[in-house]
Amino acid sequence: MYVRTMLERLRSAVREAVRNARLPTGPPLRLSHRAWQFDGLVALALGITTVYYGIDNTNIVVVREIAPGVEHVVPRPAGPGGMAFMVTLAAVASGALALRRRFPLAVLCVVTGAVLATPQSVMRLTFYAFVIAVYSAAVHSPYRVATLAALPVSVLLVGTSGNSVTPIIPNEYIALLILVPMAGAALGLRTWKLRTDEGRTRLSDLEREQVEALRRAVEHERARIARELHDVVTHNVSVMVIQAGAARKIMKTAPEQAGEALLAVEASGRAAMTELRHVMGLLTMADQGEGTDGGPDLADTAAELAPQPGLDQLETLVGRVRDTGLPVDLTVTGPPCPLPPGIELAAYRVVQEALTNTVKHASGATAAVTVEYGPERLRVEVTDTGGHPGAGAGAVAGNSRGLIGLRERLAVYDGTLTTGRRLTGGYRVEALIPLEAP
């Protein structure tokens, strides 16, 4: 039973290996007209040379001195039959090279067969074609598994076929055979260096473009946040003006109510000064950079003239998200306390951005919003379950500008933003905003 199981496993492994060998690991090479011409010229030139070599060496007996005083007689094919045989081998081995890049493995098999059929006394007849075929199979074959198996088999067959007499290179060609590969290697090294330098330059340009795009996005978000905080400050100042006017009118008739109105003016003034300090700090950070490419257009400004929302409008926001089909749970812990309008706006934007990304990129998920009032900080957390497979991962799939805007907004109040995947699946966005002592 054990042997049968092992045989079945071995048979399955062999079938899998054969199946993988038949599958290409890349697309077939598409040759240009110039490439076809080059391969045809290579085959033609080598064919003419080897055919001439075969004709010229018919009916010749070569005597080689393999050791001092020891000679080896090498008879070459003779007669018309020998000439026809050598011409046929040269034509087949050289002509197959015309397809060396289109069908590299087939060409290797054909040339290997021609080499094995070549008499040992005229190995030069097909040896050079075999070298080119081996190179072409190693470089151009899309069947990498089959190539890795065929190359050593071909080399082993040629090396152990009994043709131990390797081609002899005339002395006048030795310098050429040394200089040509050196020149080719030098040219290849120079080309590689040029391409590497070009790639490094393109990478540097891309990095600069990304840094510039990030800088512009940060400046755009800072400008938008500054406009929103400007609206908050304007609201506080407007309340101060109204309360001061009311206090002036009732100063004589109702001094106690006038005093309460002035206290309200004082509180609104302090809140306005706090928000103004944050706005000026943000604008100072933007001024320390390289400047913006231009201010917001009138359409964006008009769209942002509406009153800015706060935490008291989270129920409305969650209700709108639920209407889109996304189940959302809202949990508020800790005793709610009055917060500066800017902090409420920042917390509201965190929830809004996180839920928007969940709706867009985590279809089928459920979300949970948690607002925790603490004695020293406000914590806002938005989590989702990630949705069905292939629907993304919630906020992780949102655009980077949204996260940049949230971080810049929270940085105004020394807050932090943490985002990332959850171990149980889905995505989590958490904002921590320190609260100033009253």
C-alpha cells in the first residue's frame, strides 16, 4: 500500500512537471522585420561558410600531431556521397538558425541532431551553429522549464557522442576571437550604464514630482482648513457683536441681564481668540514652505460658506450614511462637555471621511463610530469590517488627500491620527485630540 501511494505521488509529480514544461512562462517574442532580416543574414552567412568548408574538405586526409612524434590520421568524408552529406548537414544546421528566435527549442533540437550526425573529422561543419542555437534557446525561449532541461541534455549528448576531436582554430583567427567578445562586452557594459543612468534620472524626477504633488495637496488642505476655521471665528465674533449690542440696550433697565450678556461676550471672545491662534499657527506653517500655486476658486469658497458642523450633528451624519445601506453604530461614552468649535469640526471631519471611504471601498461592511469624552482628550474611532472579498479595505483605499487633510486638521490642535488594518479584518481610524484646561 505504501509503495502504491509513493508511485501514485511520483506519477502525479511527473505529470505536473510535464504540464509545467509545456506552459510558457512569458509571451512569445514578437520579432520586427529587421530582426527577421538579421537572423536570415546570420543563417545565410554561416551556411555559405560551412558549405564551402564541406566542399573544400572532401577527399582530404588530415594528419595531426597530438604529441611529440605521435601523429593522428583523420580521414574526411570522400566521394560525391560524402560531399552531399556534408553540404546537407551544413545547410540544415545553418538554415535552422533563421528561426532561432521564433522557435528556439525546435532549432536547438534540429541543430543538435545535425551535430550528432556530423563526422568527428569535420566537426567545424555544425559546431558553430550549435553554439548559436544554445545561446538562442537560453535567451529567447519562453518555455523556461523545458529550456533548463533541454540545454544540459543537448550539451551532454554533443560532449559524449564520441566526437572527441574538437575544431581547431587557425592562428590568424585567435586575435579576432579574443577582441570581438571584448568589444561586445565593452559595448554591452556601456549600454547598461547609460540605461542605468537614465533609469536613475527618471526615478529622481518621479520622486520630485511625488514630493511636489504631496506638498501641493498639503497646502490645499491647509488653506481649506484655514477657511473653515475662519468661518468659526467669524461666527464667534458675530455672536459677540449681537450680545454686546443687547447688553448696551439693557444696561440701564436690566443690569443683571446685561452682565450675563457681557459674560457671554467674554466667553465668545476667548473662544474666538483660541480659534484665531490655531488659524494663524496653521497659516504660519504654510508660509514657511515654498508657497502655493494659487488660491481656491470662487465655487469652492461659495460651497464652504455654510455653517460648520460639530459633534451634535453626528446623529444626522450617521443617519445619512445608513440611508446608503451601510449599517453604522454610534456610541458616545463619557460625560459630554462643551468643546471649541474647531475641535468639534475636526472630530466631525474624521468621522465623515472615514465613513465616506467605507461606503466607497468596503461594500457590504458594517461600521462603528465611537466618541469618547475624557478629562484630557477627545477620542474618536471609526472601524469597519472590511466588506465582502474584493471590495477593498475600507479607508485604506481612500485617496491620500483625505488622510493628509485629517492629519493637518488634527495637527492644528496637537492631535494625532492613527489608521491601519484590523487583526480581525477591516480598517480602523482613530483620532486623539488633547483638550485644553478650562
